[in-house]
Amino acid sequence: MKVNNIIEVKNVSKEFVSPKKYPGLKGAIKGLFSNEKVRKLAVDDISFSIAEGEIVGYIGSNGAGKSTTIKMMTGILTPSKGECLIQNIDPSKERKKNAQNIGVVFGQRTQLWWDLPLSESYTILKEIYGVSDEEYKERIEFLNEVLDLDEFFTRPVRNLSLGQRMRADLGAALLHNPKVLYLDEPTIGLDLIVKDKIRQAIKDINEKYHTTVILTTHDIGDIEELCNRIIIIDDGKKIYDGTLENLKEKYGTMRKVTMEVKRGSKVEKLDLSALLSVPKDAYRIEEDNGNITVSFDKNKLRVSDVIEQFMKHMEVSDIKIQETELSEIVKAIYEHGI
């Protein structure tokens, strides 16, 4: 089956050039007469394709180049090299045409009119995007259903809570039924209940309209709830592009087995390296107030073998098995790369 790629990013780089700054008062004066420049390569030869209807997490540490990439994809910035195409449109050259196809939500910034009721902000956006009365009615009904807009639809935007404003901004970005939705930290600062509402709304919108969603976030919960595919960027370079499951399988190999054992059990005498013929550095045993935790690489030891040895040699009353959390994998990638 032919895949319909709605986004094509081809060997894109973005370099920023700024005047060199010098320390102190003398340095400030020197800077006025100096022609020296500082060059910063924010995005370095990145390529990827995104198919229609995908929800993709685009993640990286602060300063990795995420926002710069998104700004090139939305047409705010022009690439220094390479090409971005959104539905075969170059967004930096055809900004108006591109704007009709995209919706954007930035976590702590709003596109709504601060002193106007939300309903009037939506009416203005309806006219800006040329949405017909029939389409507007249908869209508002759906957005109210998934975002519960009715409870604050007539209030001025300045009187909305953060959670209400985020729901309102998401609705505003979707009024013209864009093909692509860019979400930059859409759940930042929100409580768990509102986060769940926002996440469910994104799922419903994607399912009903087949909207392609690009999500940048530091909230691992957003990624786990919404994204089947993630792209990781570090220091301007793409370092991972694949499924969430593959990332966990490839880099989340550590397991923890925690067992509650009878007091007085001689844990230090249990030598797994001898019993299971593995190196001593293949596992780590920790004891804490009657709980024994064994940490190990699943490629070197099997969970069943670890549990079997403990149950043979001591009285175990409870067992808990933990896989590596996605947050731990992403943190390790940010710190050490792939």
C-alpha cells in the first residue's frame, strides 16, 4: 500500500549568525566596532517523512533544535540548507497557503484575543480562515464534545484558567480543520485531569479527521499516551527515528525484580553468578527493610531464573517486576546519546 507522506524534511540545516560579544565595558565598546561573527548550527542535516494521520513525538533536550525545526516546518524560519515540504508546499515561500493547512498550539502562548469572549475570538478566526457557516457549526459541535468548551465559551479569555485556555487554544487551532497540527508542550503546567482531557481530545481529533500531529514535549506521559513513533534530536542532529516499542526493546533492557522475603534470610550468601553461570557485573542486589531488589540486563539474565533461585533459597511472600521506564531511557539518551 502506498504511503501518503504529508510532510517531507530533506537534509535541512539552520545556521544562525550573530555579532560576537565581549565581556565588560571595554568589550561592549569593542563589539560596536568589531565585524567578528559567531555561527551556531542549530539544526544539522535532518531528514524525515511523516505520513498522513500519524502522531509523532519530536523530542530532545533544551537547545537540541526542536523549536527551530518546527519553525521551519511552519514557515516562520527559512532553512539555511535543504527543503521542507508540507503537502508539497514550501512553507517559507507560500506562508498564506501553508497557514490554511496547519494549526499550531504553543504551551504558554495564545492566539486568542485576551479581552474578548472566547466565542468572539472563534468568530474572528472563522472569518480569517474563510470557514463556512455550516463547517463552523459542525466543527464547534465536535470541539465542544471533545473539549467541553460550553462551560467557558462566553467568558473573556483573560478570565480562563490555564487548563481552560489550553483547551480553547487547541479548539482555535482546529477551527479550519487543518491537515497538520503542531503541538508545542500542549500539557505543560496542567493538572492530571486536564492533561487526560487534552490527550483524549487529540486522539479523537486524529481519529475523526485523520489529522497529522507533530508533538514536542518533555512530558513522557504525552509520548506514551499519544505517539507510536518518536524522533529524537540532540545537538541539532537526528539520533533516533522509530517506534516507541522498538526504542524500549533496544535501549530499555534493564529489569528490576523486587521480592519481599522473610526476615533473617541470608541474601549475601546467594551467589547468582555461580548459580546461573553469569558474570558478577551482570546484576546488582540491594536489600532494604526486608525487600530484595535485583537489577539486571534481560539479555544476560532471565526474570524466571532470578525468581526461581530466590524462591529455592529463601521464603518469598511477594514479587514485583519492573521494566525500564521510558523517562529513564530518554534521560540516558539525552546524557549519553545512542
